[in-house]
Amino acid sequence: MKTTVFERNVPQAAVVSHALEGAAHRPFWIDDLKDSATHYPRLDGDAAADLVIIGGGYTGLWTALRAKERDPGRTVILLEAEHVAWAASGRNGGFCEASLTHGHENGKNRWPDELEILDRLGMENLDRMEEAVQKYGMECDWERTGELNVAVEPHQVAWLQEDDSPGSVYLDQEAVRGEVNSPTYLAGRWHKDSVAMVHPYKLGLELARVATELGVVIHEGTRVRELKDHEDGVTVVTERGNVEAGHVVLGTNVFPSLLKRNQLMTVPVYDYALMTEPLSAEQLESIGWTKRQGIGDMANQFHYYRITKDHRILFGGYDALYFRGRRVDQRHEYQPATWERIASHFFTTFPQLEGVKFTHKWAGPIDSSTQFCAFFGTARKGRVAYAAGFTGLGVGATAFAADVLLDLLAGLDTERTRVEMVRKRPLPFPPEPLASLGINLTRWSMDRADHNQGKRNLILKALDAVGLGFDS
């Protein structure tokens, strides 16, 4: 089997060991604001609201904000088991993409007749997010820099040349290395306007600030146990009291669903990342990257990376691990071998940065669905709406989801609710042990494809044939 560029150019173990020495095992973004984050009180006794939102991540926060924009008089309570934006919303890479379908190719393969509509809705959603950031003065390091997809193996160059994503520009080897100086780059495609970079935890905290200023009541440290129907709505049962709700939105994402019908719809896949110390002026000059695009390579096991406001580099991806049993467990976040592998790939990408140290290493579970993007629906006679399964692209798609959920609860027939992606549920994952066997066999097959000029084996071809193939 052929080797990839990251295996052909392995840095010395001492370089990796030195770089990881002393790195804190916690998300950089949250650590960056640990002394300035606002905390909200726990629920204390029973309450009531027109709309109760369960989950204080992006889905819940955008829904709260949009709900008050639509109807300022509506009473809204948001319940969060831990702290606002502490999970995926506070520890992702900060890529806020217009795509609602986890990339143009995934959308084209699944909903070809609606792709133009989905692409337009995605761009409109990103524009509305930017308008909200500006309107409410959200300080979240928003930069509409776009994303650079790079080929690091010869067979990937043709993929970039054939890419028909709207608003993108192909870059040959000289041009792409003129943008960002890595010896691994063979070509690139710059999606100039369809991605913004953000500080993800700041965005979560700012959404909470704006929502509360609009009248939303947020309770942290309030875990919801179950939902019970009553004549006029739904009772949200928590460990600290009951909340009577006219309508409920579920934004629990990767965590176990409160609805039995959704318990097999997602699996937690763990993603890992590193953050460097701030780069010096000389180090910055050695890599270029003056336009500060987000970057992702074209492999199945891909890397994503970006540069922060204070000139650090976040470098993550490649290993996406599923652990048998579907459980979200903090023990899964500690994977020294994975961080060593990511660090090694970092120095293969940027050998001129040898000597740079990582200050943070962390991980978190992604709510993965079989269609690799969000699914939607209602329950309890239309009084409960849900969205989940964003599969790593939730920074932007959650704002779209908020509008879909509010449309569904209101019984509105809109362009958003008419698209097939919203109307139809994807296939569920099988129960264990089939889920573990299938997911890890797929991961093995994708790794083999990366080592075989991108050629998909019989397993991947079979998944493609039944609509379960991954191609973003």
C-alpha cells in the first residue's frame, strides 16, 4: 500500500515530544475566557413559558434569539445541564460554513434536484448570521475569510479542478503556496465568501448575552429528565423543578435524546485538536497566510486548521474515533497517541515552524448522522421540535436550524420546511454491536482509500449505493 505525504515526511519524535510538553488538556477557547464568562442561575422551583428550549449550545441559543426577534412578547426559558456553550459549541474549530449539507459534494449526491436551493439558503443563512453579529455587536472575532481546500496527494488535484462549487477559485501549486507556504500543497480551491472564522466560545457567550437582553431566561446547571404531555402543552421535568411549556425545542445534539424515536439517529464521534502558542513575526512571515483563510485538506481522514486573532494555529482532525456503546464519556477525550499523530502532521505541513509549542490539547464528541448533516422533525402533536446530527458543521447550520424549528412549531409552510433535507429523516444507525463494527469498518475503508489514490473499496461503494457514503 502506498504511503501518504504525512507518512513520507515524519518529523523526529523529539520535535513532537517537545512541542506537546506542558500542553494543557482543556479547550483553548473556553480556557481563554474562563475568568470573564457570564454564569446564569439554576432553576429554583416550578416555572412556565410559551417556549422552553433544552440545550445551551448554538442550536438552543440561536433558537432563543430568533424566537424573541419573531415575537418579542413570547416568554422563553432556556435550560442547560452544564454551562452555556461548554460542549461542541465551545470547543470546535470555529469554521462557520454556509453549507447546510456538509459540503457541496455531499449535497449533490443526496439532494441534486434541490442543491441550488440549499446552496442559496446556506449563503442567506450565513449572511443573516453576519448581520446579527454586527447588529448586536457580538464580539466573537468574526472574519469572513473563506476556506482553502488543499490537495496534498496527486490524485486530489483533479478533484479540486473538477469542483463546481459556486464562488470558488482554483489555485495551482504556485498560487496556493503563495497563499499559504506549505511544501505539502499541490493545488487548492479557495471558497472566498462561503466561510467565516469565529472564536466559537465567544460566539456562544455572545448569543447568550443577546438572548437575555431580548428577554430570554437562561438557567444553567439544570438537567432535564423527561418530557410529559399535558392538555395545553408539555411539562419539562428537571431535577430542580417542572416547567410548563406551550412548545419545546430540543437542542441536545450529541447527548442522549429525550425522544425515543431519536435514540439511534446519532452517534458520538470524537474529534481531537491542538493549539499552538502565538507565532512570532518571523514565524508568521515564513508561512504567509496573510488572508487568514480556514484550511482543510482533501483526504477522507482530513485535517482542518486556522489562525486565530492572536496568531496561534489550531490544528485538528484526521483521527475521528467512535467508541463502542454510544456513550459520551470524558475518558474518550484523552488520547495521547492521537495528539502525537496530529502534532507530527502539523510539522509535516509546516516544517519551518519546528520548535513551536502547543499550549492546549483537547477533544469532544460530534453528533454524527447517517446523512452527515442535520435532520429535523416534530413530536408530541407538533409541540416539540428537534434538530440534531450536524456532524461537525453546526457552527453555521444551527442558525438555519433555529428558523426551521420555529417554522415547524408555528406550522408554517416555508421554503426552508419544504426541502427534502428537512422533510425526510435519514436512516438510523444500527444498535450495538453492529454500529461499532460498521463505523470502524467504514473508517478503515476510508483510510485505505486515502492510501490508494482515493479509490473506494466495495464497502464504501456499497454505502454509496444505499445513500450512506461520506463525501464532503
